[in-house]
Amino acid sequence: MGILEQFDSPPSAFLQRSVQSMILQSLNLTNFKNIGECSLEFSHKINCFLGDNGVGKSNLLDAIHFLSFCKSFAGLTDPMLIRRGEDFAIVRGHYLRRDVDEEIVAGLAVGKRKSFRRSGKEYRRLSEHIGLFPLVMVAPADIELINGSGEVRRRFLDMVISQGDARYLEALIRYNRTLTQRNSMLRDGIADTSLYMAVEMQMDMSADYIRRVRAERVDRLSEIFGRYYAEISGTRETPRLTYRSHLSDGVTLAGLLAANRERDRILRHTSVGIHRDDVEMTLDDMPARQTASQGQSKTYTIALRFAQYEFLREVTAMSPLLLLDDIFDKLDAGRVERIMRIVATDTFGQIFVTDTNRRHLDEIIALTGGSDSIWSVVG
């Protein structure tokens, strides 16, 4: 059944530490999505990709995302990232991270396991890479954080926390592994109580740590989020994030699983646990999915991503990369201007932005007063 491990209380994530820079200096792509060959050298501040919809601007951002998370932001499987008609793809990034030059090389090949190397050394487990090159991406699909299922919000929360807490990621992997075990036992009709108890004990140890970390981190994220929402919207609306869990200080997962075991045997899956947790998103104490307008929803998700950025900056003591994919659509001029002024501040480090409107890109660059690069992307 594996090795039991007791997870201690979550460490304080918010100690004041000096923030160091992380810069993606260059990107080289071969057969990635619709891109045959591409070599780009980047500015340390603003990097803009200008072009019509559908020409592949977002694919460049997805390649950068892939180097940080070992997977596509768009949720595509690895074979789907290889250019049609080709047998392999390579994504290579050169970084300056904490004043040290580093190279990340990802290789994809049809019918083979993907390869991920950092400065020439291949990872034993891809989870070891998560959090070393923090990144935040803001994209139109973020509307699903409000309108989608609890699974979407849990995935967001896990991604945010895992980049700054390796123990959390380890606990999450262990929980999901034992959850799969229990579900398999339920589907197979296994009735041995001792087997269930052994698996459920492991799930309980991981779940307690995960629940405590999530509760603390959501509180902090909500605090930052409210500030950004007010700054972008220019209103006194009150947004709030609230963590909802089956567990609490007085309720253990082991007890819940035991109490629901017979019900779960009928359902043939595990009906309670931290894999059912959710983050409630409200605006003026009403569910955002039901009451927020299109502009409010867009403001909500952008503010949430900016809060994610500041949170990661705190817990990793690095400036994450910020990727902005077509974020100005459906926003009034006032909100667009306030967003541009926010990202132009020293809080945000290196930025990659796509748009169909050259004016937006020129205005951001003018506000930063720093170095910049603009590429025209054609299909």
C-alpha cells in the first residue's frame, strides 16, 4: 500500500524575502503545434505578439507555458503538440534565473515518452520541475474559473499552490494515487474492510495537509484579489473567494470515508474527500456565475490571475513570467487603461502579451518606458 507519511503543519508562505528576477532570454521551437522553426530573443520587460486571430500567437505563449509546467495550457495531449505530419517537436528556452544561466529543453516524439532536461540533466520525475520557473497565464478560457465545474477551480488552486510548495504537490500526488486505488477497489466490488482502512489512512494523512494549506492560501489569495479587482474595476464592488471543503478541524477524511463506504460501494466511486473541494466565487455576496456581467466576469478573472502572480512572487521570491493572451477584449477603455498601468509597475517582471490591436501594445510599452520587442505573427 506504500509508505505512510505524516505531513506537518503548512509552513508560513508569506515571510518577507528579497525578490530575484527570472528572465526568459530566448525561445527556440521546432515542429511545435503550427510552428515549423522559430527562434526569438526577448526583451527583459515587454514582449508583444501582434496578429490576426487564428494565426498562432497563442501557440507561442503555450510553448513558454509548456517549459514551466511540462504541459499545454490549452489542455492538449503531448502528441497533439507535434506539428501535423512530423514525428517530433522540440521546445528550448534559455533563462536567467537567480543570476544563473539555465537551459530547459523539452522533446516530444511520436510513440515515445517526452523528455525534459534542465541544463543538460533529465528529470527523474516531472513533478520536480514544477515551481522552479513560475509563470502566470491570463487567457480568455479563464472565464471557466467562474462558470466551470469545481474541478476547474481545484485545478487552478492546486497549480497556484504547487508552484510554491513542493510538499503540497507531493501530498496531492499521493492522495490522487490512493484515491485511484480506492475507486478501483469499489469498482471491483472488494469487500475487505481492512484493505479499505489501509488505503483510507493514507488518504487521510495527505488530505489533512492539503486542506490546511488550501484554506490558508485561499485566504491570502482572496485578500490580494480584492485589491486588484478594485483597482481594475474602479468600483466599490466586493469580490470574495471562499474555500469549501468536506473536511474541517473537527472532521477527518478517515471518518467520512468509513461513514460513506457502503454508499460508495453502490456508487462505485469515492463521493467525499478533498477531490470534491471547491472555491466559491462571489461578487457582493452573490454567486459571480449568476450575477456578474461580461465585463465584471472578465475583470474578476484578470484580477484573480494578478493575485496569483503576486502570491507566487511572495512564496517563490522570484518574479514569475506573466503571459497575457488577448485580455483586452470585452473591456471598456477605462478598465483597459487601468490594467495597462498595473502591469507597467515594478511588481511585474517580464511580460509576454498577444493582441490584434497595435495601439494597446504601444500604450503598454509607453507606460513602462523600458526595453521592448514586438513581433508581427502571420499564419
